[in-house]
Amino acid sequence: MKTIITGGTGLVGQYLQKRLDGIYLGSKDFDLTKEQEVVNMYTNYKPDIVIHLAAKVGGIIDNIENPFQYLEENVLMNTFLVKYARVFKVKKFIGALSSCIYPDVSDHYPLTESDLHLNLPNENNFGYGYSKRLLGVHIDVARKQGLDYSYII
């Protein structure tokens, strides 16, 4: 089975390269915020499995100063990757979420997955946190329609 890993040159992708055979793609290979580039990626590689690690990431200061870009770029990337995984009949899709998706404040710790939507993510990375939450929701509804899609946090 052919596996592609988006974000394959990032921190988690570099670690995974030592442990999993696959095609590791980085931002120089495709701009995943552009629909046609995502279509090209699926057309060129015809993967059976997609592990989606790619994201617009940065430090807290950049997240505070540019929340719109973090939300928009990650939502576009995630949406196109999930949508075209379905269109191209990818057998298994795994998305990477972030601990940033969890509520900033809670009346109990540790937090669990059932706490996910009880409050807002931290305001310092609000756009990024919500984009990753939305990826989780997108995968959840895909799974409800019988697709073998999942995520890790």
C-alpha cells in the first residue's frame, strides 16, 4: 500500500521517517492551501493511506499577531486534504491534531476527549486551535459515513 505523509519534513515527519516507509512531502512539494495543488498531489501519487501532519505553525507571538492566517491556511489545507482523500478513494486517512484544541480553562484536569468542545481554546493560538478542532470534526463526520478516517491528538 502506498502511503504519503504531508508535513513530512517537519518535526513529527522527520521523526516518523525513521520508523515508517512512505513518501514524505513537504511545503516545497505542494502548497496544500491551494485546491489544484492538492488534486495534483493525489493524482500524482494515488495513495492508499494519507497521514496528514502538515500545518501552518509558528510561535505564540506570530499566532497572536496573525490569527486569521493560522485559521484560514490550516482550514483550507485540512479541508482540501480530507475532501480529496474521499474523492480519490483513499483507504485510510489519519490527521494530526494538537493539544491546542483543548479548552483553555476547565474545572478538572486532566482533560479528556469528551472535554474537547466544552470551552474555547487558548486565545493566544485561537485560530490554530480552532482549525485543528475543525479537522477533528471533519474526520468524525467522515467516519460516520463509513470512511476509515481517524486522528491523533
